[in-house]
Amino acid sequence: MSVGVVFIIFAICLLIAVPISISLGIVAVLPGLFDPSFTASGSFVIRSMLGGIDSFPLLAVPMFVLAGIIMAHGQISKKLFDIFAYFLGNLTAGIPCAVVVTCLFYGAISGSAPATVAAVGSMTIPFLLELGYEKKFSIAIVAVAGGLGVIIPPSIPFIMFAMASGESVSNLFIAGIVPGLLIGFLLMAYCVYYCKRHGEDKEKINTKVQELHEAGFMKVFKDGFLALLSPVIILGCIYSGIASPTEAAVISVFYALIISLFVYKTLKWKDIWHIFVEAVHTYAPILFILAAAVAFSRVLTLMQVPQTISAWILSHFTNKVVLLLVINAFLLVVGMVMDTTPAILILSPILVPIVTQVGMNPIHFGVMMVVNLAIGFVTPPIGVNLFVASSLTEVPVMDIARKAMPMIGIFLIALLLITFVPQISLCLLGG
């Protein structure tokens, strides 16, 4: 069976809404069924699926998912938001900027963009509306800033890229810090521009901020200190060498449980079972996609697809700048129609050899790839963040997408800077 037929069948499966894990499994098995001499038999595919999920670094994913859900139910995002609103609230666009900073910090806890949107959005969107901000703007800023959840470490897509490419998870986490801060800064700059142009209800804002100030800095800081400390503990354990990313993920689960149950007392023991069920419902589809994507990528390798595509691209695009622009455009399109996990697992083995041949650091490429796919979180038709924000507010997805377009433009500007200025990603690694 030719490679073209395999991809056509895969595209047809996606178009008729076959779940992506099943689609990947179908196209992984087909070459062996039609050609008995082909190495990738049915048993080979099954072994590849089981081998693909038999990974110690992969254990970090369900742990970060669980920690994010515990912290969402434990109202950690509210504690974080109060601190940032205390300091930024009286500034122009201070409250929207506080939302962006909260997404940055919560992303450093959950490692997931949809989880960031759900946790931060459920609390901040009603608050923004109460203060007189336009509804679609309020929803769009949370949906777009939620994309920082996959760039700021710990990041689940970075773990997936490390699995697919063999690079260090810790190095990818470090490389994601400055790009995440850059995008956050640019989004805040847009918020300032938007609020200067459209105005704010300063009377309502000052009233709310005054309530925080009347409570006093020490009370607000005391309430939020342990929430602020959570990303410091998680990332500090990783970068200091005390714990691997997987071990740090387990630490984050216990830390979230302890402060939510015994310190903030925002969780009850009876809530834990429902949290575990929600975590399983969230992670199980990821696990099936992961297993099928690993099998499919190994079948593609046996069919020499990475080598063929690499040779074709390098023969047609010899200029490094043009090559990187083409890869970026390709990844942006992929991010619009495919979920992040299969996209990374399928495309990394194909694209990493190409970019390394033109002298690009694989860690730098990993950051570029994840930023590309993060844009896919807020672009139809698969923009998961848009659907999460829509479900929170009942505003149609396309209405949110239209309002988010200028912010997506900000993301694209940051993507170009990250692509062509390697030091943005590699400066903390000494690159």
C-alpha cells in the first residue's frame, strides 16, 4: 500500500468524524494487512502501542493533569488572581493583564491549555463582565492567554516532544520559560492598547480593587502565597536536580491535595473521588491517542516516509529562512485540524531530521513547534480553548474566534521572533 493511500484513508477517517485514536490505529494496521511481507504486522502494531506508553517520562502527564484538576477545584486560580489584581488593578488594563499573568502562573501548575482556560476562565470571566469589560473581549483574552499553559513549563506537549525526539524534558521546560513570558508580555501590551482605545469603567474597577486593598496586602499575600509557591516548588525540584519531571509531577499532586484539603479547606474528602474520575476521563483519550500515534509513527518510519519527505523538502527549499517559514505554515495548518498530541508524535520524527540538517537546535525547534500548535488551540475548527471558553459562557465559538484574531496575530509575531531568534529559547540553556 502506498503512502499516499494511507494518508488519504487517514484524512477520510477524520472527515467522517472517526475518533483520531481509532483513525491512527486503522492506518497503522492497513499496510501490513494489504502486504503480508511488510514488517509492520498486526502484532507489531500492538507491540508498538504497548511499548509507546511504557515510558517513565510519560507518567508525568496524568500526574500534571490530576494536579491541575485538583487546583482548579481547590480555587488556586482565584488565590493567584487576587494577588495580581491587587498590584495591577489600578493600572490601565490592569485587570485583563492580571488575567494574563494568572494564566501564566496557572499554566506553570497544570501544564495544559484547556485546563488553564477552564480554571482561570470560570472565575475571571464573570469578574471581567461585572467590571464592565466587553463580553467577547473578556472571553477571548482568557481563551488566548490559556494557550500559555502549553508553553510555560511544566508542559504536556513538551513531554510528548521529548518522547518523540529523544530530547531532554528538563531542557525543553527551561527553553519554554522566556518564550512564554514574551507572549504573555505581548498579550498584556495588546490589552493596554485595547483598553485605551475602548475605555474602562474606572469607577467599578476602583471599587473592586479598593476591596482588595482594604483587606490589606498581608491578608491577600497570605491567602495566595502557597498558590504562588506551587510552580516554584514544581520547577525548583526539576531544575535543581532534586526530582525528575515525573517525580515533580507526583509532588505537585500531593502539594495540591495538602493545601486544598488542610490549608485553604476548599476541598472536602468526598470531592476526591470525583476529581479522580474527571482526571481519568481527561487522560484516557490522551493515552489511546498516544499509543496509536506511536504505532503509526513507527509504521511511517518503516515505510521510509520521514526520509522521503525530508529529501523532498530539502531539495525544494534550500534557503533556511524559506524552509522555516514553510514548516511554520505547515504546522499552523496542522494545528487547526489536529490535536496537539498526535501532531507532535507523528510529525516530530519527520521534521526534526530536516531542521537539524539546516543547523537548527532540536530544543529550539521543539519550542517553535509547541508555540505553533498552541495557536491551534484558539483557531477553528479544532480550537479546544475556544470550545472550553464557549462552554463556560454559551457564546458561539466563531464569535470568540473573531474577537481573538488580533491576539492570534500577537501570537504569530511572537512565533516569528522565536523562530528566527534562537536565543529567546536557548538563552537559559547557555545557547
